[in-house]
Amino acid sequence: MKVRKKEQKFNSETLLATVDVGKIKNYGYARCHDGSELTVFDFFNTGKGFGYFLNKVEKFRIKKGLRKILFGLESTGTYGDALIYYLHKRGMEIVQVNPMHTKRVKEIQGNSQNKTDKKDPKVIADIISLNNYLTVIIPEGTSAELRRLSHFREHKIEDINRIYNRIESQIFLIFPEFLHVMKTLKTKTSFYLLKHYPTPQAIQSLGLDELTEVIERVSRKRLGRERAEELYNATLLSGGIDDAVEIIVEGLRMSLDEIELYEGHLSQIEQKMENRLQQVPYSEFIMSIRGIGSISTAVIIGEVGDLRKYKSKQELLKLAGLNLFEISSGKHKGEKHITKRGRSLLRKILFYAALNASKKNGILHETYQGHLDKGMEKIKALTAISRKLLGIIFALVRDSMKYIEDYKELAKAA
């Protein structure tokens, strides 16, 4: 939701109104360019509270004879979204500040790291007064739908992973050797065996030949008798407990049912994402990059908003928290790191895309290998690929063109 720098927006004609956002209650504040101010006040994080806040600062603006209001707040999570949309719908200009900057300025001013809500809106105003801010770009229409669907998808994936962790602890009680043999729970074969033959006794009663047939059928011949023998032999020496096994199995089957339900939900969410993506005309340019599919594209657009509104790659890097900084002192030149002060889901999806692009046949394998040859750590090399991919995405959308893999070679041939 952030982007664009560096126009001096707070001037003699503007009232600066800032908010420290909380889950239940917010703290508002307003300041004129001449230093006169509206004392910090609280208001509820509700529609009625938003109206109270807007009315109070508007009256102060009129009293001071100022032309407009600039609203500022910290780059917060979900709790600030409703207020941002409320102000945006009423045509208000909104900027955001980096929470890292707020924390540092508070420490300088108060010599304390303690959070004091009444202090925060003033600190936010101080930062904006120094012309350190990022303009809000709010996803609207299809982009807004893709953002909500992306977050819904991420929450569902987290739910599924939590259930798998629970299943792992359940199966460890009654058959701890299962994972040693099957390696992971997240395969159709493991899932089928746990659902129908969750205990060593159930597998033994099935018999080796029939177990082999089941494993071959469910895995579509990817696994065979060797794996069946390994699993069957593990049941003969299993160290699982004997008490309350039926209760544990009942809980295990409930957990497996939850997995099937949530994976069904996940499939529905992803289908909706693909349907919405068809309404974004420039999505085809992003998907032309080999290794970036429709779901990744949908997440990127949902996190960024309308890519056509950005003026530079650097704006996107800041939004993703992939912009670089270094801490240097005197003759010491520090290493460069990414700030990680942006949209974490955007960084995550770009990192997965970087993994694909860096593989042996990936589009940026040579670039990745070049980083490694220079002594760069793998994780930093992948981060560099993430940055490059975001730059490529920006350029493709800006120029309305699809990705050409052998562009340099084609240019030489031309």
C-alpha cells in the first residue's frame, strides 16, 4: 500500500493529521506548518470513530485557514486498512511512514524503547515533516479482490500446515516409524495409508502382497514392493504405544478429514484467483516469465495493486522490502542487506519464483551462478534474483510486452 517519494507535501497551506492505529482505539493528532497543533486525542477504530476523527481535524483546518489536509499513519497491518479506505473514499491524501523509522525517532526523543500511544502520532508527524514518507497506493477493484483472496489463501495454507503438524504428533504416538519410511505426510500415498491403515496392526493384517498392491496403485507405480517391505517390516518392531489407540486413531481421522475440507477450500480460492486474474489485462506479461504461474501472478498483483501506477522499479523494491541498506561507520563499510520493511507475502512469492528461475534450466540460472562464483551466499544470491525478477515484471508491464528468454542473443542476431 506504499509507494512514491519525494514531493514536499507538508507546507504552509497544509494541515498534517496523523494517526497511531490500534486494534480497538486509535490516537489522532494534527499539526500546522507553523508548529501550532491539535492535542492528541483518542477515537475508536470504527466508522463512527473515523467520522469523529475526520470532523475534528476538519474543524481545526478551517480554524487555521488552511487549504487541505495530509493524513499520515504507520505502515500497519489489517487494523489500519479500514481507516485508510474510509479516508480514500472521501478523496483524502494519505501517506505512510516506516515503523522502523517511528521506533528509532521515539528512542531518540524519549531515550526509551517503550511504546507510548500518545507519543506515536506526534512521532509520525515528525517523520513526515522531515519529508520521509511513502504515498499510499490502494488496490481497487480486481486488485483488491486478489489481495483478499491471496491473504485468504495464505491463511488456509497455514491452517493446513498446522493440521499436518498435529497429525505428525498423533501418528508418532502409535506408529513412530511411519515417517522414517514414508518421509513425508504430504503425499497421496501417505494420506491414503493413514486414512485406511493408520496402525502397525492394520498394516500387518493387510499383508505384504496387498500392501504392495495398494502402494503401487495409489502412488501410480512411483513406489513399489521395496517401499512396502520397508513399511511392513517397520510394523513388526514398532515402538508405538498400546494405550488409548482407538481414541488417537479417531483424532487422526478427524484431522485427515479437516485436511480434505481445507484443501477443498484452497482449491476454490485458487480457482477464484485465476478467474479474477483474467480481468487484469497485463497479467499475461507477468505469466510470460517461465516459472511464474497464474497463482503467483495473482498474489503479486494483489500485493502491489495496479502495477501501471508505479514510476520506477525502486518503488516496487521498497514496497516489497527488497530495497538495500548498509550500516557503515568511519572507515568500516558494512554489508548490504534488504530492509524487509515491506509486504512479506510479496517477498515470499518472489523468493519462490527466484528458486524456479535459479534452477539449472531456469531463466536466471546463469545470473544466479554468477553471484555464487563471486562468493555470494546462496540465500543472498536468491534475494538478488528476487530483486531482478521484480525489475523484469515492472519492465514488462511498463512496456506492455511478453518476456523473451534469449533477448540478448536475439538482439545480437538483429
